[in-house]
Amino acid sequence: MSRADDIDQPGSSPAGNSLEESWGEWFDRHSRTLFIAPAVTLILIFAIFPTFYSIVFALSRVRFTADGLQFRFVWFQNFYKQLFGNDQVHFLGKIETMGVFGTLFFAAVTAAVFWWLYRSLRIATWVGMIGRLISAAVAIFVAWIMGATLLSGNPIGTLLTTLFYVTIGCGLQFVIGTGLAFLCSQPISGKSFFRVVFFIPLMITPLGVGFAMRMVADSSKGPLLPLFGFLGIGDWIWSADAWSARFVMMICDSWQWIPFIFICMLAALENVPRDYVEAAQVDGASSAQIFRDIIWPQIIPVAVTVLLIRMIEAFKIVDLPNIMTGGGPGTSTESMTLHSMYIWRSNDMGTSAAVAYLLLILTVVVCASFFNYVVLGQLRKARA
Amino acid sequence: MSEASFKFEKANRSLMERLFEPPAVGKMSPAANAVAHLLLVLWSLFVLFPIYWVIITSFKDAAAVNLGPFYVPFVDFQPNLDAWRVQFNIEPNCDLPAIARQLGLLLYNTFVFIISPIIALQPMDPQICKIYHAFTNSIVVSIISTVVCVTIGAMAAYALARIQYKPKFGNIMIFVGLTLLVIAATSYARVPWWLSTAVGLALFFFLARAFGKHFKHTLGNGDILFWIISQRILPPIVVIIPVYIMFQSVGLLDTHLALIIMYAVANLPIVVWLMHDFFASLPIELEESAQLDGATRFAIFWDIVLPLTRPGLAATTLLTLILNWNEYLFAVFLAFANVQTMPIMVAAKNAGEKGIFWWEMSAIIVIMIVPVILMAILLQRFIARGVLLGAVKG
């Protein structure tokens, strides 16, 4: 990219520079390129190139041999294995005959998606339409998986586990984080203390968080034992049941990430002009009314942006399940990153890259959809 | 409502009204105030308890951990320094000052390592303790990669805020096509990687020179900025397998350099995003007048722009430093023996087959998280002043 720039550099003569030109002058003459070249080069070599290279891994069976790696092109076999083959239970979950709830849910989502597509036929350009078709396809696919596994009482795979951490986790974090920020934006004493304390978990090493949580939630000698005994669940082992393990994981992840929402939303709330709020108070509006009608419309552009950033990071979750349960019981707390990492450990690079690529596709589609249909819409509304 | 009548009303209120209605506009009622404080204190406990538990566990011995939960040191159990002694590998009857001296030594030797290319200093009394290597590696890697990342990122962000770039769309397509060709040739036709890369680069320069002027469609600064920031969406697991192979083929696996590069690349999007916001908010007149006086672009950047954005620069650096210190996934793949960082050491201990020694683990965790907590409190002051949040709002 940067290389294209020095073509139309005014007054630059590639050959025949005078000998007395100093380094400084040379730097200045090329400053256009030199300023941006290091960053672009680094990203090209260590982010873009590997992303393309990963396609080769995902489409091959890779073996270590004496003289380096050996690639054998196998088309989409690695992906096929995950989606329909013998890794399906691990990745998608156990897909058997769909139950009543599952069928109803799948039908409802499909109908809603098609209705949305039909409505957007009139307003979208053809590029936008392609994007909408991709989002719709992913939505219907996820609805099918949910209907066939979760809602029909079958165990779910790493795909839905990751989506569980992203959707339910981010939702919970957003609600609690915004609530705390709202409390802290009120005129109460000790605000600065709470601010510092609430911020700390965000910066603690995720691995440390995992370990600390593992100790705190330990079901044989942890500090919560008296509480469990009091609640009458003294011999309950959360790490033995799939859903309780997932929820514990999500709560621990929330412990770390609520501060992020809190900090951003607090800044947004403090930006709301106090005059509006006080004027409404004088007119006798209740707190709930003030929040709904005055504060919320002003902070929603920041709220959706923060949620987007949080979602992007949430797709990458790996440290917590790795350290707390090692993905167990079975594979029920494995995120897709951890799934790929475990396959890599067993030296199957092709499949590992395929799972990583599926994660990339899922992340990009979900985040881009959220950005296009929610964030941009709110930003436009705020500007208008 | 006039001031006088408002006060009059306030004096005549009943007890219920006093409790549940705000005494004045912009204040909270006593009941709401109490509920808010209760919630905030409860949440503080929820936040602080795991940290507290790790800290006190590091002062327990095997019995105090295994015989059930004990909560308060000196009341429930006698704290001792066994776990800490094991970490620093020193004689069993050492005291707190000895441990403090060990920590100081650790920091001094790290400093010597970092500065050794410039000034030849001897590391003092190189006593090898268990966490010595991991701690040194973590500090070296995170500091150097932070410096690299912030320098490169700030330069790119400044350029994107002030210089107009017009990369040709066609050239980018040529680049992508050639990249795919190089990859295919290297992996399936078994061409050596250096040969295919050199040929690919030469071809790109030739084709860009030859056809570049015929391409009409160009991209702008906004597109480049979006492209760089959007790299954050890329899950690290996608790039790490090819990167592992790349570093393996040039013999850089398990070195500081590999970790430094990958950490810097992973955090570039954040640095560019935040710094671009600071640079774009600066008034351009200062730079223009300096340019009229004949200052070069580097001089303007270094002497005028950077000092003006000092708070933003400091906050970004601190944030990058914390993220680098915490990084786990890249280190798992790229570092196994020589350059084990703190998180890798913790993860490896956690997976040990002898069962977990909670107290030793806690001591390591405390050593690992104390620097970040200190940095976080520093960073919090910047965030409270709204330094880092401009980018989110915009």
C-alpha cells in the first residue's frame, strides 16, 4: 500500500541524487512513505500474510517430515469433518431429530430472516444485499444448530459455547456494567474510590483471574463452601455439570470485563448535560422516566460501540476455560480458540487451521452485521 | 417555584417524604443513597474478594489450605512465608527483607539485560530462582515490544491524520494475488520460501510500476485507518499456526524477537486507533507554522506533536504495556523453554501432574499481578480524565 505512494512523489528523482544529500534530507524526502511503512509492513507480514497462509493449512493435510512441512491438498475435507463428519459432535454438538421446540424456533427464525431480507430488498444496494444474504445464511445456520442441539435436549458443541460466552456473557456484562456506571454517575460520596476498585479486574492477567477464580470456586476447600452449605447445595460440584461449568466460566469472564463497560459507560453518562436531567427532575419526572427518555437516547451511540468492542474481544476467549476446567467436563466449556489449540497440540495443523478459519468467519460475520445494522444505524440517528 | 417556597416546603415534609424524596434538585434521597451505596459496596466486595483470597493463600501452608477454608490471617491461621521462600529458592529461615532484596535483584538484572546492548553492566550475583527467568522474560518482552509498537503505531497514526495517501485499488489486488501465488508455490510446489518471496516482491514492484498509472480507483486515509483497526477483529488463533511455521523456518522460534514482533503486531490496531484520535484533535496551525520555518516532518513530529499529546501517549503506552504483560496465546505457541513468560509459567504449573500447590501458585500469581495492578491504578487516572475514551465516543 505504502509502496504505491512514492510513485507520484513530486520532485523525487529515483536515480542521480547529488552526493552531498544527507541522511536527514533523504528521510525528509521520503517521510510520506517512512511514516507509515513500518506499521503497514508489520501488519502485512505478520497478520495479512499468515491469514492467507492459513487458508493453505485449512485446505491441506499437513505433515512434518525430515525436510520440512509436507502439504497435501484435500479440498474442503477439514471443514467437512467439522461440519458433517466425525468431529461434528465436538464442533456443532449432537445433531439428531429435531424436537418440537427446536423446529418451532428454527421456523420462527427462518421466517423472521426472510421477512427482513424481503423488507431490505427495496432499500439495499446490491453490495448491501450480498452482505445481508451472508448474515442471513449464518443466522439460519446458527438457528438450525440451536434447534437441533440445545432446544432438542442434545449436548452443544464449541460453536454454540463460544456464542454463549459472546451473547449471554456480553449481555450480562453490559447490563451490570451500565447499572454500576449509572449508580456511580449519581451524586454520591466515595465515587473515586469505587472507580479505582471497579477498574482493577480489567487489567489483571486473564490467566491470574482464571486461577484465582478456580481457587475461589473450588468445591472441596474453597471459601464459598459455607455459603453452599447454607444454601443446601454443599455437595454440589459445579465443574461436573456442563451448564453450571459454562455459567461459572461466564461469570468469571464477566468479573474481568464488566469494568470495561463500566468505565466507558461512566464516561458517556457524565457527558450527558446535567441541565436536562435537573430540568426533568424539577418537572417531576421519576428516575426511571429520566433514564429512559433523557439519558438513554444520549448514550446509546457509545453503548453500541462499546458492546461491539466487547464482542470482538469476547470471541477470542481462551485463557479462562483453559486454566479453570481445561475445557471440561468433556468439551463443554471449550471455546473455539481452545478447540483449535487442542487440535494443534495433537499435531493436526490442517484441522486446527480449519477451526480457526471457521472462528474467523463467524467473528467477522457477527461483528460486521452488528456494526452495519446496529452501530451505524444508531450513529446516523444520533447525528440526525 | 421560588427559592423561599421551596425551602418552606422542605421544612414541612413528613418522615417518609424525607426518606424517599430528594432534598434538592441534583441530590439523592437518603433511601436511594443508602441503596446505591449498598450495591456499590457489595460489588466492591465481589471484585476484591478473589484478589484478597489469592494474597492470603500465598501466605498459607499446606495444612492451612487443605483443612478447609480459612479467611483471616492471625485469627484463622498463622501466615508463613513458605510459598515465597520456594519461589526465591533461598535458605529456609529467611525473612521479609531477604525476599525484598531478591525482588530488587530481579529488577536490577532485568534492567542490565535491557541496557546491555548500550552499556556493558554485569548482572549482580546471578542467583537462579524459580521465577527468575519467567519474570525477566516477561519484563524484557513486554517493555521492548511496547516501545516498538507505540513508536511505529504513533508514526502511522500521525501520518494518517496529516498526510493524504491514495493507494491504488488495483495495486492492492496485484499484491494480494501475488501473495496467494507465493504461498501456493511455497507450500505445494516446494519452492524455498526466500526465493518465492523475492520473486514475488520483484514482480509486485515491476507490475505496480508498469500498470499503476492505469488504475483509476483509489482508496483514502479513512480506508487505511479502518483496515488497520479492523485487524483487531482477527482472532489470534488464525494467524498463529502460519506464524509458528514462519518463525520455525527462519530459526526464530523460542526467542525474544519472535514474541516482541507478535505482541507489537497484535497491539498496533489499538495504538493507531487511540493515537489517531489524539493527533486529529490537535490544531494544525502549529505544524503549519513550523513547516513554514523549514522544519522537516520528523522534526515537527518529534518536537511539536509528540510533546503536545504527552498524556495520550503515556496512557496508550501504559495500556499497551499491560496488554503485553498479560498476553498468553502467542506465548503458548512461540515460547516453550528459553523465553517462557509469566503467564506460560503459571499455565504450565497449573497443568502439573503432582496436583496443584495452591500456596505456591498464589505466590506466583501475586508476583504476576502486582505490577499490573499498580499500572492499572496509574492508568485509571488517565481514564478518569477522559484521555482514552475519546476514540470510543467518536
